Amino acid sequence: MKNYKRFAIDLAKQAGKIIRNDFKLGMKKKWKANNTPLTKTDLIINQLVIDSVKQTFPNHSILSEEGNDFSEKSDYVWVCDPLDGTIPFSHGIPVCAFSLALVYKGESILGVVYDPFMDRMFFAEKGKGAFMNEKKISVSPRDTLKHSLLSVVHWNNAPFDFSRLAVVLKNEGVRISNISIAYMGALTAAGEFVGTIFPGNQPNDTAALKVLVEEAGGKVTNIFGNEQRYDRPIKGHLVTNGLLHTALLKLIQKHVR
């Protein structure tokens, strides 16, 4: 796939270096209109991505959480979350990730998620498998919810309300964790989580996860069980090992408002 892989991994490493350096210095945050935090690190990495894509692939488009650039409308779109996990990062908790995907005509064909603190580089290309630090990874073989580890993201004023779902899942014996949607999705691909449920509507949050999890043997749909394109708003996200996808879809349909 041309030199997309090398470009994405090199860019992730550059972003990771910025995250580590800024973390040592301590980061002040501002609050965006949607009540989510924003740090200088988000903006610096966002600009790094824009500049790098413009220089290397000038005819490609860019979609990022901290600012979009569609000056060159293209079938190829780089979809980025510069710092997924800004809340823990800004509170001095070293759990966050850089996320980048290459989308072609709405389909995610390449994804990278990088944890700069553990130096974990998750990468996948469509049709070529999923890897962490060059070692092939696969989803969990678990086929029951009880005692499974699942990420359920929910916040006030989210497009979909997962609060009831989280209670039901806990009653089912599911262990729930959530810090970074991109990182939890990558850990689903690596078999450490059985799934990640996300209520948002922005492609930059999850575009990298689709190719990563599917290449690891899992399944990704919106929360209604439908295929989701990444050149438009998403309708939530259900990311699983595949074996538990139907069971989780039923719970979502019953308990999500």
C-alpha cells in the first residue's frame, strides 16, 4: 500500500514523543464548547498531522478532532485523534493514545493506535492482519459475558445514553473499564478486552479501530448493527471479538436510549 504504513507509523512516533515530553512538563487544559477538554498538546499534534499529510500526500484530505481541512477534496482521507484520552493526560495519568486512520471512499483501510507510555504500536492494513510492535495479534476467544473485560464509554449529553446499559452489564458479571476509546479498542484487537461500546458520532474517535479489530478477527458495527462509513457522522460504535457481538447488540437495543 504505497508508503502509507511507514508514513503512519513514523507520524505516530513523532506524536508519541510530543505526548511524553509534554506529560513531563504538565499540561493545562481548556474546555471546548461540547464540555470536553483541550490541551496545547492536542493542537500541536493536530498541526503536525495536517502539515505532514499536506507535504507527503498533498491531494489527500484530513479529518481531525481538533480541526478539519478539506481544502483538497479526495477519496483518501486521513482521520486523526491527536490525543485520545485528554482527560487522564491532563490530570497526570499516563493512559492515552494517538490514533490515525486512512479512509478510502468511506472505508477504513489502514489504522494505527500508539500508546507512547508503554511504547505499544498497534497497526493494521486491510487484508494484511493486525499487529502490535510487529507481532501479530488476534481478538479474545471468550464467548460468554460473565467475567469479561469490556469498555463502555458514556458521558453527559452523549448522542446515546449508555448509563442503563452499564448497570445491566455489571449485573451480568461484566467488568467495565474506560479511559481512552482508541486504546481500549486496540486492546480489544489484542485480545485483552472482549469489546468496546462507544456512544459518539465523530469518525475520528473510531476510524482506526475498524480495520485494526477486523484484521484481528473481530467485528465492528454501529450500535444498530449496521456497517458504518467514515466519511460521515457515526451512529455509535460496537467493537467486539465477534463472538459476543450479537449478545451485546441485543443488550444495547434493549437498554440504550
